[in-house]
Amino acid sequence: MGSLSIWHWLIVLAVGLLLFGGKGKLSSLMGDFAKGIKAFKAGMKEGDEGEAASSPAQVPPPAATAASATGAPNPVDHTREPAKTV
């Protein structure tokens, strides 16, 4: 019960060969992973720059600018009390 069978040792050996076997497979795998992350970040940065350049600047609607220029109250005035119904 406390000893390891041949199957346990074969699995340990297979995992060891997979991780540390021949010509730095693990290091090349991690290098490819890092290249993928760098490419993803570069793609996200290009996407953000493209959106910022293509989207126009936001302009306030004409009704809001006309009301503020004439000094007229806003259509919705939250400073007054609501009308009381009897």
C-alpha cells in the first residue's frame, strides 16, 4: 500500500521526460508562450490607437449649448419642489 507500483514509476518518468527531455523543450515552450503574449499586447495597443484616431471628438448637442448660452433654465430643473396635487 505504501510502495509505488510500476505504473506510478512509468507516469513519473513520462512527466519527467516531458518537462526536462531533450533540447530544452520546456524553455522553448515558454519562449513561444512569451512571444504570443507580446504579440497579443502589441495587437491590443494597435487596436486602441486605431479606435482613438477613427472616432470623432464628442460635441455637445445643440439644444444644450443654446440653452446655456441664452441663460435659459434647463428643461429639467431639479432645484424646485414638485407641484403638489390636492
